[in-house]
Amino acid sequence: LFSLFINLLMLTAPIYMMQLFDRVLTSRSVDTLVMLLLIASAALITMGALETVRSFVMIRMSTWIEKRLGEDVFRSVLSQAVRRASEPSAQALRDLSSLRNTLAGPSMFPILDAPWAPIFLGVLFLLHPVLGWISVAGAVSLFGLALLNELMTRTPLQQASGASLMAMHDAEASLRNADAVEAMGMSRQVIGRWQARNAEALVLQAQASVRSGIITSISKTIRLFLQIAILSAGAWLVLQNEMAPGAMIAGSILMGRALAPVEQAIGSWKSMVG
């Protein structure tokens, strides 16, 4: 609900730009400029307040989830430690902490903003269908890249997580039995086993990061190309007297806002998967 009104108030900048070009500059009215500035300032202050409250809501929610689940998770960890005395692990508690950090962190907000992208696409179609179709093509391209990113990095990320978990278990077991390991002269073998599993995790993580980095670079290139394309199309429409100059600038801002959550989701995908 907060995200809906935040995204509606994001329309302030493009609407202000349109009114500035189409009303203030043509009428040369200072009073109109002042009133538009006051209205836009009030809208932006409200948007900032809503974003702050949304952050507070997510932080409170993440804390509530950890408090709600913490006792059950800890009880489960204790039960597993009793059943498998040789390999007790507090990994489940770290997983719960990771969930809380993700909910309270910035990677959640693109997911919350993405459902409202059609609002901006709809306004673009109202400005001119050509601008709308360029933006739809851009959104489809970026979404396809996000899906490709998931497909290409899912397996190596899962394998890297498993190898890293095994390496951590080895390290924890060695530290719990450090005296015995040292007394039996097994330090080199224990360290070697940990290094082997950790190296496997690093290789898999690097593989996933390389793939993700390539897709992220392609998505940024497409995003910049789309910005140029929509400005060029807007300029052509203005020259054809099919659109006002203010609408051209507003269209560029609107498309940027419509595609931003999709592009940001590509960058935060690894955190969400983790």
C-alpha cells in the first residue's frame, strides 16, 4: 500500500516538467510557477515521509519475524545437535538472521515497486503510443535478462552455498576439537580439507558472479540505449507537432522510473536468492 502511493507521487517530477514547459514558459506567469513549485514540493515531502515509514515498517516486520521464529529455530537446532552429536551447527540461526537482514535491507524495495511499473507505462501510452511501446519493449528486454540471470546463476550459487556450508561445518568441528586435532598432528590435513571445500565454493561463486556481471552490464547498456531512443522518438514527435516539448522530457523521466525496479532487481537478485 505504501509502495502504491510512493509510486503515484513519483509522477510529480514528470508532471511538473510538463506544466513548466507547457504553461509557465508559454504564459510567462511567475504566480503559476510559484504555485506549481509549492504543490510539487508538498508532494515530494509526502513521498519522502512515506518512504521513511515504509522502511520503518520493513525493519519492524523483520524484527518481528526473527522474534517469532527464533525460539522454534533454536529448539530445532538443539534437537538436531542431540541427534547428531558429531556435527552440531548453528547454521539455521544464521539463516534466520540472513532473512531478517534481507527484509530490512534495500533489496526488498525493487520487488515492492515492480508491481506498480504499469502505472508509468500507462501514463506513457497516454502521452503517445510510440513512447509507450518503446518502454514496453525495454521492460520486456530487462525482464528477460533478469530471468536469464536467474537461470544461469541458480545452479552455481546453490552449489557454492552448499560447499561453503560444508567448509564452515569443517571449521566449526575442528575448532571444537582443536586440542585433539593438534595433539594428533592432524592440523595440516584438517586445514587442507577446509581449503579444498572453500576453494570449490570460491570457484562456483566466481562463476556465478561473472555470469551475473555480464548480464548486468548488458542491462545497463540497454537501459541507456532506451533513454536515448525515447528522447529521439519524443523529439521526432515534437517536430511532427504530435506532442508538446514538455511531454518529451516527461516521457524520458517516466520510462526511467518504470524500468528502474526491473534493473535494480537484477542487481539485488543474488541477495534475494541467498
